[in-house]
Amino acid sequence: MRDFFDREPGVPDLRGPWRYLLRMAVRHRRVLLLDCLGNILWAAGLGLTPAVIGQAVNQGLVAKDQGALVGWGLAVLGAGVLSALSAMSVERLETRLRVEPAYETMRFVTAKACELGATVGRKVSAGDLVTVGVSDIGLIGQTLEVGARGVGGVVGFVAVAVFMLVASWQVGLLVLVAVPVMLVVTTRLARVLRERQGRLRTRQRELTDQAVDIVRGLRVLRGIGGEDLFAARYREGSQRLRATALRQGRASAVLGATRTFLPSLLLAGVVALAGELVLDQKLSAGQMVAFYGYATYLVIPTNQITFAVSKAMQGHVAAENVVRLLRTEPDLDPGPDTGAVPVPGPLADPDSGLRVPAEGLTAVVGSPADAVTLADRLGRHTDSGTTYAGRRLTELPLARVRERILVVTAEDHLFAGPLRRELDTADRPPGTDSDDRLWAAVDAAAARDIVEALPDRLDTEIAAGGREFSGGQQQRLRLVRALLADPEVLILIDPTNAVDAHTENRMAEGIARLRRGKATVVFTTSTVLLHRADHVALVLDGSVAAEGSHRALTADPRYRELVERRAEAEAA
């Protein structure tokens, strides 16, 4: 276990779900130990109460000693105060145990999603991410929370069992035999519940993936008339999920009923046996009252123990899902942790022969597939022999490459929140300098009309994905964000294909003006952008076939065909 405790505190243990949960317990051991102590004190207050009441009956009521009755009555009050104070402490500590591990797990998951970057969609399904973020992280926190309750339950149960054995070995033996049997039964039922919860989660992930696919492709489905077909498939999937959820619910109901029935059965057995011993004068009236209280109290720690076991099974499933996600490896090597980053220079892809100067607007004309492939190489979203200022991108820290080279596509997401924060990723406070810079980018992207039409302009809260904006408006806002990022190399894939010719002309002028002195690569067949380009490259079948100005390349029929095809599509 030495290597376990010597691991870096901020790194999760991914050797298995139990190891991950144990790692979380060690990370939050101070709060966990205080919570265990609070639960033990709470259990002690409740467990001592029957014994004190029994003494009050024997020494006060039966012996008719008023002083003893008052004294033992005050002892009952003290036990109640102890339980109340410890319960208040436990409530606060359990809130921390429930929230902090869940928050830490969310940080790990978020960091992993950022590490995976553009490959996250290929490596992890949307259903997995949603389920982990919505339910699994909460279950991990709850597992530690009820674990402390389980510790209090075990201590309380052992203490009361000792009291009962000392007072009457028959009743104590009954309890010590019955409770392990109860735990075995509930544990087996909890395993069944865990298996069904695992199947339920799989169904939920599959249905979530299907729902995401339908939402993303809704326009296409409507175009080809496939709505009814996919709606029927979704209904079938939802019914399978419903049936799985019902089976899981039945298992949960059986476990819940068992957790209530078995302790009640034990209570009835203890009272019956204690009553027989009283009739045989082997127990006093006070001991009878105490045993009744013990039996009633034992329902609490027994439920705590069984509940902790069942929640641990759920936590195991959740931790297994989290660990599987955190074990996912990115497609790209992050490169060296440190290293000298070259000064701005040309960006070159030897596989295609494309070379981007350190300054100016470079336009690349080719097929959409070639555009994606080349943009991935230039931005190091895939490993290749691409060099920057003479050094291979694979030799540089990936984080530094991301800072220097930015790739912007039509799939880039607009996040919910204030528009100002979404556009200016540096999240600068509002002020003259930052606002001037922001409005300059807005004007360069021809997006002033979009911002001024909003109720609070830059401070307007936008919905996730920018749902309130049209496709062309989203495209302009994404360009604003890219221009504000101000990388050394900005790579744009068809940044104007969703706007009209007048807006496109303003965007082309703004890109050229705001990016002056830095490198900008535009994959496009737009004549507006091509006219403003300092250099144009024609890419055919993944290789540069011709280079020059737009005017010079129009003499090449292959180039002219690609550009005219775009013009014809726009005219149609």
C-alpha cells in the first residue's frame, strides 16, 4: 500500500473502481474521519439511551428512588444532547463528503475531455459523457458519505451487541447470529441491483447517443423523409430502457423491503425472547425495557450498514465508468513538457507540399476532404511531418502549439453564458481597452448588427450552442472569437460559406485588416476571399498542384472548375 499513499495527490488512481474510491477516501480523509467520529458519537448517544432508561426504571421507578430517577433522567437528556450536537456536525460533514469528491471527479473528467481535445467525440460517446457528468460523479460522493454512516452503524451495532451479551447471552447471541445473516441477504440483493444498474446505464448511454445523433441530423432526416423511421427506432430504444429500468426498480424495491422487514423481524424476535426471560425472572423490568430499546435502535445501524453496502455497489458501477473514461488515451502525444518554442515562422506540410508564410493571407483551394486533412496536419490535430519555423510540431509541447496555431471549423461550439465571455476567451473585465479590442473584432467579422440586436448587447446571456442565432450569425460569432484569440497562425475552414455576398466581402476585408502582420490560412473557393489573398495554393488529391495569385491561377482549368462550381452553387 506504500505506493498508493505516495502517489501525487492530484492524480486519480486508475487501477480499478475500488482503488479510485479508496483514493478519493484518502484524499478527503480528514473530513471522512471527522464524519466517522461524528457518526460514532451520534450512534453512542442513541445506543446508550436504552441502557440509561433501563437503569432509570430499575433504580428509580422500581426502587421508588426519586433522586436516582432524576439523575438517570438527566443522563437521558445528556445522551439526547450528544446525539443532537453530533447529528448537526454530521450533516455539515456529509455535505462536504458528498460534494467535494464529486467536484474533484468532475475536474478529472473535464481535464480528460480537454486532453482528448478534438478526438473526444471519436474516443468517448456522448452518452458516456452525459451519464458520467449527470449521475456517476454524484454517486461517488454519496458512496463516501454513506461509508461514514456505515462506520457509525458498525460501531453502534457492536457496542449494543456487547451490552446485550453482558445482560443476557441468549438475546445477545440471537442478535449476533441474525445480523450477519441479514447482511449476507442484503449484500446478495445489492449485487443483483448493481448488475441491473449496470445494464440500465448501458441502455441510457445507447439512448442518449441515439438522441444526440437524431438532434444533430434532424435537418437531414427531414430532407430525406427519415423522421418516422428514426422516431420508431427511438421509441423501441426507450421501451427497452423502460423495461430495464422497471427490472432495476423491482430489484431496488426488493432490497428496500428486505432492509425494512429483516430488522423488524429481528426486533420482534428480541422482544419475544426478552419477554420470556422476564417471565422466567431472568431479566428485570428495566432490562426488558432496555432490550426493547436496543432492538428498536438496532434497526438504525443495521439499515445504515445495508444502505452503505448497496450504495457501495452503485458507487462501484459509477467509479468503473469514470475510470474507463479517465483511462482513455488521446490520439496525439502531448510532446515534451518543456522546450523552446520558435519565433513565428513559416508553417509547412511536406506531405502535401503546402507552405504558409509567416505573414499574410494564404488561401487554399481544394475539396472539403482535403481541407479537413490539411487543417488537421497544420494545427497538429493529427501527427504528421508538419514544421513550424523549421521545427516539427511533434517536437513542441502540444499546449504551446495550441496557443500558437488555431484551427476554426463550422463544428466549433458556442457555449452558454454572457456573450462577452464567450467571444473573449481571455475573459478580460469590461473596460475601454478590452471593449475597443472586442468591438474591432466584431466589426472585422461583420457581426455588429448581431450584437446590437441583442437586449443587453455583449452582456446578453446566450443559450448553449448559440441556438438563438442562425447558421450565418453563428459563423460570424465564431470568427469574432477566433480573431480575439489572436494566434500567430489562424486556420479557417470555409469561414464565409453561410453568409451573403455583401457580408462576405466585409468579413474578407476585416480578416485581412485585423490579421495584418500574422499568418492566416483560409480553405475556401470563395472568389471574394481569393481576390484578397496574398498567396493561393491549389490542392488536388492531397498535394499542391499549382500556386500563385488568384488572377494567375484562373488560367488553370482545374482551379477554375472548383471556383466556378462554388459560384454556381451560390447562384442556385
